[in-house]
Amino acid sequence: MKKVLFSLLMVAPILLAGCGQKEFNLKDYVSEITNVYYQAEGDGVNASISIGQREIDYKVNGISGALCDFSLIEVKFDSAKNEDAIEVQIEINGNEQNFILEFNPLTDVFVGDLGYAIEDGANVSIVVEGQRLELVDITKSIISSDEAFEKARLALIDEIASCYNNGNFCAECYLKLLHQQGQSFEQLFWSFTLVCSQGVKYNVVIDATTGEVVGVNL
């Protein structure tokens, strides 16, 4: 299981109080969160789209900033591609556009952000090298981002408390839905990261299907 955890990349209102600290909503300190996930598998290729919000000025520095919507497309081929980028066609509710995906050598996946959030219930397909993949929203078949956030919060109670400085909460958090690196997109994990302003990071990995916490601070 540790191999699975290390192969991964690097929320309902939650109220925390105690030790003279003011109540606050941990969701106010989110710097990235995925809420909706589309997925498709074709012949020799897999595709997914993660939809949510992230910091406009994206910096992992323990400080959360203003957010913007995103729809992150990922395409992975079973065989290695000797290309830095590929062009795909994505169709959303009948509207098609060409889009460039760039290769990420750390994950062996081609990625690109549409720059907006695809609306709930949209019909989405993507054409990759002449093959059309019909993407399906699988969000309802896994535990929700809210559930994953709560499980991570409970697993990091002490670590969250340690991120206070002079009575102020000084941290940001990230919740991403990820697949096992180098494998198909079928096995998914929620990855929660808490980053304190001092630079200390804490992590929780949750099986997205069963809801089991499979790793804490590994």
C-alpha cells in the first residue's frame, strides 16, 4: 500500500475551536478542491476531467488566496509518447473546440486546464488521435469531496491545531482526486494536504470508493 501512496501526486463547513482559539470554517482556507470528476477509458488511452476551484495565484506557501474555477483535462496513453504536447478536440453539450494538452513527465500524463468549470450534468466527450471518448461523471459513485474533507479533518485534528500562531490559523489545504501513477484511472484516491505557513505539510490519502483512510503523513 505504501507504493500506492508514494505513487500519488501531490468540503462541508468544518468548525474547530479550543485552547482559546476562535471558531472558524476550515473551508475558508482551501487553496484547491475538486468537486466533480469525469472519466473515460478507450483503446490504449484513458481520459479524465477534474472540476473545481483553485488559487488564482497558485503558491504552496501556507496562505490561501482568491479562487478561480478550473476543469483540468488529463489524458494518459498505455504506451509512451515521444511528444511534448498533443491536440485534442473536446465537445461540451454539442460545442466543440480544439485544445492543446502538455506532457507532464512527472506523471506521464498530458494535461491542460480549460480555465472554467464545466457545468453540472454536461455531456462531455473528447477526441484523442481520432478516437472519441464519451466521458461520464462518476462523482456519485465515489465518496464526495465533503465526506473526504471530513475524514481528513478527523485524521489531522492535532496537526490542524499545530498550525495556529498567536491565536490565528496560519495554513491552507488542498483536496485532489487522483489516480495511482502509472496505472489506469479506475483506482482513485482523495489526497488531502494541509500546509502550515511554517512550511510543514501533512497528508491524508483516502480510497475514493470505500472511504477508507489508507495513509496519514506517510
